[in-house]
Amino acid sequence: MAKFLIVEARFYDHLNDMLVAGAKSALKAKGHEVEVITVPGALEIPGTIAMAAEAQLYDGFVAIGVVIRGETYHFEIVAGESARGIMALTMDGIAIGNGILTVENEEQAIVRADPKQKDKGGEAAMAAIKLLELQNRFA
């Protein structure tokens, strides 16, 4: 059994509820412990994971958030930089499943977040589990 931290950027409550539910369900189904922490936005997720990883309290992480395209360039910055930060941490050997949705509209987000549809929260959790298994294999 491993201990996972879900780091969620809680901006769209109803979408995050679905993503977190899917991630928790997937982790608990595999017998893992789960904690959830909330950060202001998707850009704060990588930094929070880095701090938590340094504290060595968790074995793996799931990043959860929703970025919906708006009328400005902000979408590209948030989507790109949060993904870049998570990828950099993953390249440093931290087991992270990226469940940050980057979508055009709320309808796309609902389909991807809903555990009864695409269950991207659950998929991100399963990715984190797989990366932790690989990390342990190569240790």
C-alpha cells in the first residue's frame, strides 16, 4: 500500500468533484491511502507537488484541475506551464498522474471529468500508480 496526494486546483467545484471522485476511487480500489489538498490554481500544482515530494510524506501524486479556454492568451500559459512543471517533476523521478483537463468548453470538461464517462481523474490516478510501480522496479 502506498500513500498518494491528490493536489487539486479547485476552480470549477462541480468538475473537480467528479475528477477527485474518480481519482480517489481508482486509488482506493488498488488499496492505497489518499489525501487531498487544494491550491489556488493549476499553476500552483507543480510547486505544491515539489514541496510535498521533498517532505517525503507521499509515494505518488495526482494533479487535478480544469482549464477552460477563454478569450485571452491566459489559457495557453496556464495549460502549458502547469503541464511543463508536472513533466519536469516526473523527469526528476516523482510519480505523478496528470489529471489537469485543458478543454475548449464546459461540455468537454464534463465528459472528461465524469467517472461514468471518460473518468480522467481515475485515469490520472492509474498513471500515478503505474509510475510508482516503475519507480520501485528501477530503484
